[in-house]
Amino acid sequence: MTVKADIEFQKDLFEAANKMRGSVAPADYKHYVLPLIFLRYLSNKYEQRRMQLEIMVKDPKSDWFTEDTETQMVIIDDHDQYKAENVFVVPEEAQWSFIMSNAKQPNIKEILDNAMKRIEEENPELEGMLPRIFQGSNLPAENIAGLIEVFSRDVFSARANESVDVLGRTYEYFIGSFASSEGNRGGEFFTPSSIVNLLVAMLEPISGKVFDPACGSGGMFIQSEEYSPRKKALSFYGQENVTTTVRLGKMNVLLHGINADIQLGDSLLNDQFPELKADYVIANPPFNQKDWGADRIAKNDPRLIGPVTNSNANYMWMQHFLFHLNDNGTAGFVMANGAMTTNQKEEKDVKQKLIDEGIVDCIVQLPDKLFFTTGIPCCLFFLSKNRIGGKGFRSRKDEILFIDARKMGALVSRKQKALSQVEINSISKIYHNFKNEGESPYEDIPGLCKVVKIDDVKQADYKLNPGIYVGTEIIEQEEVPFEEKMFELTQKLLEQFHESNKLQEKIKKDLEEIIQ
């Protein structure tokens, strides 16, 4: 299947999911569609393993060959033969063939809920992952039948060699599409792929432990596993505060053949991995959390290197990340731009300590419009415990790398940009040249990147904006054509007029409510 055909096919699937419009809230679509994809996946894996066993017991060349029919069935039905291959047992009433044959029955919602229940009963490790929500929903039976028909296409069949891979990619596509359509709510469980790809490419997770204490739908784990040249060389640990999101994340990683330990709970207030020391921490934590419970953090909390404030959790997240790194580990995470320049006392105290102790490795300032949650630009922080050199890293204890990527990215829709693979490779190569031994020699590029001595950062009042340090970009001789520049400026001005009108209307409405 070509990439183009695959994308078009997935868009057709999203349109099919939109048949639910009017029956359930758009933000709830994913809770019905994604478990159906997962159910199809579990059934496929089980059916494929069953077909393998059927061939082996009838093949004279196989160690399991037998002509006795009863013995053959004992082997084929032995649950251990499935679990040994990391395949979950799917009872007959939960298999996709049964679901498909009953799709148009008036009690299909009851059949689906029972299928979810039976799979969890047969596989205790899946407990809580398969929701029984269809009977209690307003979804018409014919809409559910339509979704089942979509996921019954040949491309999803257990007999199609690529079916498991296609289901994984389809699940990811739906997660991204749902997040985009939900706006701010979508950002709670999904980080756009270009940001995930950039973080992973910069961190280079090859082997060891990967920790994401705000793991959402598990995208960081999936991309890390794809990046590592040695499959199964990474182990994954995650925490998430929302029950339904934990469910989405567990399903997503299993769909991609990853066994991640994902726990439910508030990472800052109820750390589920107090003893974990990871090689890589990679995360997109919630920005600028106010009233997050700072008063519940004990003074002797082992994570603390400085004070905390209830006005903002950003620097508590950083202390949490740092605590969970092993002695050679690196953390890369998304952060609000305000964290680079904050003068809030408690935050600034922690920021100064991170800089003074040589822990801040790299700051990347990103373009705007990369995220569903906000059009405001954000940045990437990299904190490292391997700054003295050795084990493949060069000594850079008294230096910080600044990268200004604000001019990168291209619009993929009216409201959102994405970084290209070329840009991701460019940024990650700059970082690799800076930190790794044996890479190409690092060179400052005016307007893009600069290595700065920590003493110079102190002189700049500990501010971490790359723009302060990278200098003025060298202007090429060829200027942008006037017509092109004028068009861009006109479009931007019209957008601002539109936003201004919306703001005026909101202010008028608020004033009218106050007067009344």
C-alpha cells in the first residue's frame, strides 16, 4: 500500500466515524471508535496464532504433528500457546467473525459490551481497558453496524499480512484526527507527531528505560521504539492522570507490539514510580498549571532541588523529570515559553540552580501553531546528567546550546503548522554534534544556533531565550519578491482583523452581561 493511498484510506475511515455526529458529543467519538479498532486487533492476533497452530499440528515436519484430532484441538485451544507469543485469548463470542455476523442485530450494542467483558475475563492483564459503554450510549444500532462494516474490510482481515500494522496506523490516525477536531481537549491526550519525532530524534533512545510521566496516548513510546535500531531494547514506563486516556494509551502501545507499564495517577502528587531511574525522560506535560497542589508536596520530598509554587507547576515538572534520570540520563520535554524567562521567585530559584549546576543542556525555541491546544509558541528543554563527558558524550558542563527554530515549520491547515522531516533532521543533527563524541564538529550558525558559556547566561539574568544569544540571521542577497511578501502580510492582517472583530463582540457581550 502506498503512503498516499494509505492516507486517503484513513481519511475515509474518519468520515465513517463522523456518522456518529448528533448521537454522541464529538469529544466522545474516540471512546467508541478506538476500542472497536483494538477489538479487531486482538481478534486478528488470536486468529493468526490459531491458524499457525492448526498448520503445525497437521504438518508432518512439525514437532507438534499429530494425527489424533482430539490432541490437535487440545494444542490449538491451549491458552499457554497464545500467551507464549504475547497473544491475548479471544473467546468465540468476542471474535470479529462473530461481531461481524451479528452487526445488524438489534442487540449489537449488548453483544459488543459482552465481547469487551469476556476478553477481560480471559485476560486479567487487560482489566479496565475495554469499556462496556455501547449499551448505555445514544448511538443508533445502524451507526454501530456501519462502523463494524468499515473495520471488516479486507485490508483489516487477519488473513492480510499487513493487517496488524494497518490497524496500528489507523488507530494513530484516529487519535490525531480526534485531537485536532477537539482543539484544547485534544491536546490532553495527543502531542502532534512532528514534535514527538523531534524530541525522539534529539534524545536518540537506543536502549534502556524510557519514562513519560504525562504519557497521554503513548505516542512518545511508539516513536522511541521505531527509532531504536534494536527492537525490544527499550522498556517503557508511563503515568497519566485521566482514566480514559490511560485506556487509550495502553491500547495504542499494545497495537504497536509494545508492553509499557502505564499507571494511573497524578505524577506530581502521587508518583507511581518512586524508585525509577530512567535513561530517557520524554514528555509533553500540561503547561502553566495553577493551584496544582504545591502545599501537598513535603518539604523533604526527594525530588526537590528548590522551592515550589502553586501559581505554576512548570518547574515542579522539571524537578520531577530530573529526579527520575539515572546518572547518565537525559530529559527532553515540551515547555511553555514563559519558563525560559520567568522571574517568579520560586521558579527562578529552581531555574538558576539548574543552570548553575550545569544541568541545562539545550533549549529549542519552536515556531507558533504547532500544537492543537494553543497557537502560542512553545519550546523544548533538555536537561542532562551526562554533561561531564564520557560514555559517548563530550564534556560540555559549562555550556548551553541554544537553537532558534521559530522560522521553521509550514502550515498544514489554516491553524496548524508542522515541522518537516528535513527540519527535524537539521535540528537534531545540531544537538548531536554538540553533545556526542565522534559526530561532525559543531559550528555556530548565526540566527539559528549558538553554544553559550554559563557565565554569559548568568550575565543575561539567567534568561534562556535562544533569540538573545544566536544573533542576527545573515540575509541572503535574493530578497523575497514584493508580491509574495505583500500577499503574506495581507493574509496576516486579514486574520488579525478577524480575530479583532471576534474579540470586540466578546467584550460587548461581557459588558452587556455586567450591565444587566
